[in-house]
Amino acid sequence: MEKDPQNLNPINPLKMNTAEAKEYILALFATLKVIEKDIAVLEKEAAKWKGRVDLARSRGIEDLLLEAEREAERINTKLSGLREEALDLKGQIEYLRKQLPGIAARERTIDPDLLEQELLMALGQTEEEAGTERAFRKLEKENSADAALEALKSKMKNE
């Protein structure tokens, strides 16, 4: 379920909404916490094997020293990979958190056409009746403007 955080833009093929983005951030955060726990365990393990390397070296036991060095190297390699993964997850989480306001802003929470239909239904009107009413209001406004203009013209003539 890997999602590229760079895909959270208006032409996003994933089309994440705010809730999905928050859920994804939480999933990344949970993964990060698991990795951080693994890192802590591996750091203890690495310290243990470093101590074993030092012990084998101080006693001069070459075969144990080689085994201890091999194991310490394996743990340090794994630890390095987990640290890199944790840094990557932190970057993704931060990027996504910064994108949340933009994602929320792009969401259309109210459909104006649906709202108008609901209001008309509440008033007991149909779309046709409302259209007729709007047309008459426009016509009346134009007529009143024309009448005011004519009154002004006649006043100007009389003066």
C-alpha cells in the first residue's frame, strides 16, 4: 500500500481526501514507531556485540573475534538501513502534514446545485417556478430602471 506523497496534488491519481490522507499519515506514523522500537533493540544488540568484539580481542581469541565482528557488522548494516527508512518516513509524514490544508481546501463540501434544489423543495417550488420567478424579478428591475430613466429625462426637459 505504498503511496507516493508527491501524488497529493490536484491531478492526483490516488484522489486522497482529507480523511484518507490523515489515515495514511497515521499508518506511516505507526510504521515509524515500530521501526524506532526495532532501532532501539538493534542498538542494544550492536552494543552487546561490540562488547563481545572487545572481549575476544582482549583475550586474543581470533575465531570468536571474527564471528563477533561479522555479527556486529550485520547488525550495524541492518541498523543503518532502519535509520535511513525512519528518516524517509519522517520526511513523508512532514510533507503530508503540510499538504493537509491544501487537500481540505480542494474538497467541495457543499454542492450549490443540490443546495438550491433542496431550498426550492423546502419552499415548495419547482425549478421551473423558481426560474420564472427569477425572470420576472429581472424584468421588473429592468422596467423600474427604465421608468426611473424616463422620469429623469422628463425632469431634465422641464428644467
